[in-house]
Amino acid sequence: MRQIRCHIDSPLTIGCHVVLPADTTNHLLRVLRLSMGDSISLFNGDGHEYSARILSGSKSGAEVEILDASPVHSESPLRIHLGQALARGEKMDWVLQKATELGAMAITPLVTQRSEVKLSSERAEKRQRHWQGVISSACEQSGRATLPVLGPISRLGDWCGEANDVPGWYLDPMAEDGLASLSLDRDASLRLVIGPEGGFDDTDIATLQAAGFRGLRLGPRVLRTETAGPAVIAALQALYGDLRG
């Protein structure tokens, strides 16, 4: 039987009683039709899995008891920080979901010269909350107990300036370097930048190169912005990360 996992933004300790949020309660009791006494697993992002038993249920939230805790060893040793240019509609959700499933350590939405998505401060806050939910759901599905860090929407130049000596690459089908030429250690930290639907312009490229980022070729074909990030992360994991060996 598939294990039912739920993310909860709350401290968890063995023996404590926790009231689950209303939406989580609705999913467990009305959608999955769990009953009092049934077991579930909870995680709060601290790297542990907490087994719990449902004690009671109400519209305001089900009460559960934490029975046990165990560390989860599902994180990739390759620490990938994905800088993804803002994409339209559900494309951004797709990138966040797949990058989380594939083991990205952090994800930051970026504004580039050709970014077509324009968000007011209010809409940006709503999107950040929505994206955090996408990441949480992807962790529930994929077995991760540590959530990737979701950075605030940032301008490309500002984000590049925060590299702190972490090597970085941007995807470019015309670049000389391919994935196999990187020679990364299995526990390396790196930054990976994916451009918008219209691609990087010359100003973006100059900004990236001035910050020490190098072009990286995945193959001879031009990938969509929502395809590129997950494809490169999967390849990096196979060559250098948690799938190597």
C-alpha cells in the first residue's frame, strides 16, 4: 500500500499531539477516506519522517499523535541551485515540481531581459505561496523530507552577484562545454541558469559571463524553458550526483 505522506509547517516531536490544517484534513478524511486510528507519515522539512496516528477529526482540523521519527536519506549529494527565468502559466509549476523531484537543493525564479511574465508585488507574493505549495506537494510524492529553498523573485544580475564563489553555468546550445566535460565532485555545489521562452539576450549573457558563469551545451536541440531545467538536472544526477555508480 502506498505510504500517505503530508507536509506540515509545524514542530514535530515524538508523543506530541498536532492539529492538521483544514485542507490536509479534508484530503485525508474526505478524499482518501481515512478513519480514526489510521496511520500516516508527516514531515516538516527537518530531514525526518514522523509516523503518526489519527486520533480525531473535525472541520477545523484532525488531531494526530506523533509515534516515531526516523531520518530520511533521500537528498542528493550534488547541491544544485536552479535559477529559472519566469515562465508563463503552469510551466513554472512544472519546473518547480520536477526540479524538486529530481533533487534540486534550491530554486530561484529570475527576471531576465526577455521575461514575458510581469508580476506586481501582490501577485508575486501570491505566486510565491503557490509555488511553495507546489514544492511541498512534490516532496510528499517523491519521498523527500527536506524542502528545496525557494528564493524570492530576483533580477538576473542581483542573483548572479550572490554566487559566493559557487561555480555556475547557463544553458546554451552553442556552448563549447558539454555536461561530460565538467568533472564535478559528487558533493559539488553549483548554480544552473535557464533562460526565458525567448532565450537570453546579449545583455543577459554579458551579465552571466561577468559574474563567472559559463555556457553549457546539453545537445544540438533547443529545449523549451520548462524542459531545460529538469533535463539538465536529471543528466547531472546521472553523471555526477546520486545516480552515479
